[in-house]
Amino acid sequence: MAQSLQTIPSPPPVGTGAGVCVVCSSPLQGAPAVKLGSSGLFACRSCGSWTYLPRPDSTGQAAIHDTEDYFDHPYFELRRNLSPAILRRCRNVFAKLDRASSAAALRGQRMLDVGCDTGVFLQAAAQEFGVVPVGIDTASRAIATAQRQGIEAHLTRLESAPDHLRDFPAITAIDVVEHVTDPAGFLRGIRKRLRPGGVTYLETPNIRSTVYSIGRGLSTLTQGRPKRLIERLFPPQHVQYFTPSSFAALARAAGFEIVSIDTRVLPWDDIAAALPVRAALAALQVLDRLMGAGILICAVLRRPPGDD
């Protein structure tokens, strides 16, 4: 969600989309929940997920994340330094992974971070928990920076990653699945690269949170205007939104055991916006706390031990 408070380059509407929910394949009917220029986010009446149509293709979507404008966006300044906020976030992720497998057992083990950017999260994981960091990303400058930090980092999409990137005990994919055009295939790709019994941690926006509900109402009221404001809440790079239950259904369909799926609020230090916007979002998240519907979905999934 921190990213969604900024304006970043838009993906080209390459495909026309099939008019069905990417999560459950139900027909998408009626007007978009949120209008984004000539495109829109369509809410599924069956599972509650939101699908971006017309659908971009995976090559075009990946290319957007390798542009100078995207890499240089101010949002990433908060995420490219080994700060106390990054270390805290890393500890929180490992605390959740510990629900499925002892975090201490990961010491000395290879861990893959999908969408690693410049590798700062992997640096934190190596420093705090002794993992051997491995990352992939579609941004060439980000990968070059990670490699200069001594991280094994590969410029690739998950589905095209080298064959030796498999048999991991743990994989993380934080703020990534909302960017991919085929989330079911993405989850299957993660499962394929985990060892049997391995675990993954994923984080993605929760479309049921208060801020998105207000954003939907604002978009309906103003017919998607002003465009700049709506795209700060719903950046066009985010082509899929989930509810906790729809994400759980997608994970099961991809062959995972669910260890936990819950939500969390966005800490003050992670909100990349001007002070008035940060204050407004913090206030809205008070409602999320009361309703138990944090702005981010946090999922810990396990590849079944007997899965070959």
C-alpha cells in the first residue's frame, strides 16, 4: 500500500482481458469498481477479488518495472537502506515463518526473495537470521545493485528463472503478487521451487480494508476523477487485488497448505507520502484495527511434505 500512495508509470493495456475473475474464473459483470482511464478494476461477485482489465501481458508488465522512472521513484528510497524499519519488517516476517518452520533452522540455508529489488531485505535476513541470500527481479539496475552487495541475484521473472533456483526451504514474495498477470501460475511457480515441506511468505494489499473501500466510493462518486488521486490509491501496476478468503482459495488451488493468513496495518515509517496523507492513512487504519481488517494480507503457505 505504501507504493499505491505514489504515482508511477502505467502499464500499457496490451491484452483485452477475458472478462473473468483471475482468481475464481467467475464472469465479471457490470461497471468497474474503480475506473482507471480506459481500464478498470472489476470486482468479482463470487470471491471478492478485483481484476484489472484489459489485462496487460506478462512481458509488458515486467518491462515497466525495469524503467528508469520506476527505479528512481522516491517511494523506493524508504526501502533501499538497511534501516531500523527494514530490520523490524524482516523480524516480523521471520516471526510469521516461525509458525510453520523454525526460523533458527534457516540459518546457513539458501532463501529466495522474489522481487528482491536491490536486495536490502535479503541483507537484513542474512544479518539477522544467517540465511544465504538469493534474489530475482525484473529490474536490471536493481539486480546490478544487489550483485554489488555480494548477493546472488538474477535478472528474470519467476517462470523463467534458472533451473538451479529450486529446493529452497523458504521463499518470500513481498508486494509482488499484485503485480503479476497470472497469480495462480505465480503461486505454482513458487511451490515448484520450494522443497517439499518448505514455506513461503507473501504479502499483498487487502481490498477489504477501509482505505480501499473509501477509494472505491470516491471513484464511483467522481467517475474516476481526478485521475492522479485515484491512481495514487490504485496504481495501474497493481493488476490484481485479493480478500483474505480469495487469496486462501487461490493458494489451495495452487497446491499449498495454509499455515496462516491474516492482515496487518502499515506502520507509520512505511507510508511513503506527505505528512497529511500519512496522517489520514494512519487514522483510517484505526478503523482497520477495530474491524480486524488490516491493509495488507500476510500469508504463510507450505508445500506439502509429500509433494513430489
